[in-house]
Amino acid sequence: MILHQAVPPDAPPDEQDVLEQVGAVEAALIEAGWRTRRLAAGLDLAAVAGALADDRPDLVINLVESLTVGRAAGVMAPTAAALLESLGLAFTGNTAAALALTADKLATKRVLRATGIATPPWIERDGAGIPGPLIIKHATEHASFAIGPDSVVANADAAPALMRARAAEHGGRWFAEAFIDGREFNLSAIDDGAGGCIVLPAAEQVFDPRWPEGRPRIVDWASKWDPTDPIYPYATRSFDLRHDDGPLVERMAALVRRVWEVCGLAGYARVDLRVDRSGEPWVLEVNANPCLTPGMGLAATAERAGMSFRDLVGRIAAAALAEPTIVTPPGSAPSSARPSRPVTAHPPLRTTLVAGDPERIAALCAATGVFTEAEVAVARELAEDRLAQGDASSYRFVLAEQRHGVLVGYACYGPTPCTESAWDLYWIVVHPAAQGGGIGRTLLDRVTEAVRLEGGTALYAETAGKPAYAPTRAFYARTGFRAVATVPDFYARGDAKLILLRPLD
């Protein structure tokens, strides 16, 4: 189910964009083998709940960015997630709590400041003590709402009047934040499946040299959404950073990981930063439900990281399904939509692949954060070979699934060519959220049982020598494998290939 806010025909461009991302996400899901439906949400949440209950989906893609009440919209964004949690449905993106926090810029800034994360100082009413210039912002609206060339004021004395004027015109709460005159960056992150995040390449907001003298270098509403505005072509995104930006990018990525932790983020998010003239990065805002339109924001940075749009959507879906959803009987209180405890160590196993499994396997491998894009592609190709050739394929599979068909682990194995009774264990992968619960051993036991039944006497596995594979090597050691050969510098300089053997006779 793709859930999104209802978009009226006369909606402004930043709202019409919702329908574009809905279409793109739906196409990616269909290509990956999902059956999809759309559901437009309005303020009648009982109707939304009824529609979800009538045909309960396995997964909800939550694309609800706002629900308008009077002149307020963004503040209602967490409502859809809260409804999904109350129904015990698996859904993509952030929890209602994380969305509620980050939907309120002032609440977010207080959390950031309390945890030692640099965010520009601000005033909420009349105040002094903050040197100018300052930028006037709405506390609960995003997408550069009502930000224009006049939003930057010279000093704190000039801020209250503009804050009152904006409130009279648009409603809501407004504040004045110290304007960081420097470079602007957006860093997106996606769930790594283990409670943390993978930070995608940094994108810099570049202001063209033709930018008008005296106009603040900010991405205001017109420069972002209005192609007829003269400034529209002059604000662009660039991944071509300076040759010496490496340390700065690392500092910003560390900030994003810290923000992810303190704000309780999940699924995917974007963090906006400014870097002052001394090189210090400041966190401006946290967008816990950024747009997924191809070529924009998050999707563009994922593509820069070598991830197709289909793979991005697959990862987001896999993160939502990484932990089992508690299905609560009607009338009872749900304990949690996303429990933190590991999934069961004895999930149902199956050995026959079905349509969509290659993508699900690729998404599972990618979620570990260990394998390269090329390695993930190989995992997908082996599954595609089995799906296309059936028993004629030399690749055999065992898949471990949680409730609702959630793939939490798998193994791929096959007979070693040109040998009498040797077999290879090509892949054995367990989702990070399920590791440590015995699923890997359960998969391996099923593999060894099958190999013995076919007369196999030896099971070989290969793994890497780099530090990231230490848990993998420990798993093999615990399950009866021993190293029989080492090929130095095989995968890369300093990264050896280890050949392991588990005798079966």
C-alpha cells in the first residue's frame, strides 16, 4: 500500500511533487515484484483506517508529508505514522515520535543543543544577544515555506516585526535563527538495518556567480519551486566538492550519524547543514520524511553512491520489514509497531524461489552494509539464474522468512564443479536486526543436511580477511569450519581470501 496525502488539483508545486514520487515509487515496487495499491489520506483518519483494515497490506509505503488543518500542514505529518503504529502495520520511514520531533524545528534544535550538536542560536520572540544577520523561519513547515529574499534581516532588533508579519499572513509559530554565511550542504542517510545509518555522498548547494548582488545566498521558495523566477537556474546541487573537502565531509557525516541517534531516526532522512567561514559545520534542520522523487535530493545522492532508484526503494522497504510487525487483535493495545528484540531463531525455511526473490535477496545483502554494489549484484544474479533455470541451475537456496514473508536470512550453495563430492557455500547472510539469534546456524544446518543427502563429504566456504569480516570468520569457526588456505591480497591489497572447510563425512 502506498499511502500519501490527498493532493488537490490546484495545489502548489511542492505539494504536486508528492504525486510524482508516488508514481515513481510504485513503478519501482512493481518492477521488484510487489503488488501495489494507492491510498490518499485526508483528515478523515477513520476512513483511512477502515481502508487499511478492509485489505490489510503486508507493507505500507508512508509518503504522507503533511495533512492540512486550517493554515497548518507540516505539524500533522506524524499523524499517518501514528495511525499505522496503532494498527500494527509495517511501514517505511520514521516512527510517529521521530516525525513529531523533527516536524518541529524548535523542538529539534533544543534536542540538538542539549546533546552537544552545533545548531545556530535562535530567538522565538523579542530578544537580543544574537549578532546579525538572522533568518526568519516557520517552526513546523518545511520545503522553504514562505522563505524569500526578505527573510534574512540585519539584526535581532529587526527580527520580531518580520516574525509577527509572517505569523499574521501564514499563521503558526515563527523564529529567527542566526544566519550562517557560508557553504550549504545536504547529507542524506538510509537505515543500515542495525539501528544506525549509512550516510550517502554529500551534496553542496551551489549559488551561481551570477547570483544577484545583495540577495541572500539561500534556497528560498521561489528558487526551489518556481521555474519562472529569475533566480531559479542559479541555485543548483553539486557533488563535485573541493579536493580538500574530505575531512569536512567526514565531520559532517559524523554529525549526521549523531543526529540519527539522538533524534531516533529510522528508514531514511536528510540533514541540512551550513559551514561557516571558519570551517565549522552547523546543523540547520532534520527532514525525517524527505521526498523520494527520482533525480531529487535523496534519490540523487543514492544514485551518486551507485544505487539505482529501484535499489533505493528496495532498501527502504527492507528496512521497514527488518523486524516483525506485531499484529494486535482488535480492541487491544499494541505494545510496539517495531520491537527491538531479535526475530525468532527458528523462522520458517523454504528452498524454492519465487518472483521477486532476487531483489529481496539483493536488498538483504545490501542491508548488512558489508557487501559492495558489485557483490550485491552477484547475489542477485545467482538467484535470477535459479529462478530462470529451476533444477537445471547449479545454485541451491534456503530462505528464512519471518511473518508476512519478511526475508531475514538466506544461504546459497551448490556442488563444486569437477569434484567428486565437494560442495561450495556461496552465500550465507542474516539481516543485522536478526543476527545473534541463531538464524545463521539454522540455515547452515539445513544446507549441510541437504548436502549430505546428495552424497557430499566436504563443504567449502570463502571469506575475506579484512576487519569488517571478523564476525563472519568467528561464525564459521563456531560452526565447524577451519581455514585450509589463505591467498594474500586477493580481493585488494591487504585483503586476503580465506578458504575454509567443514568436513561432512
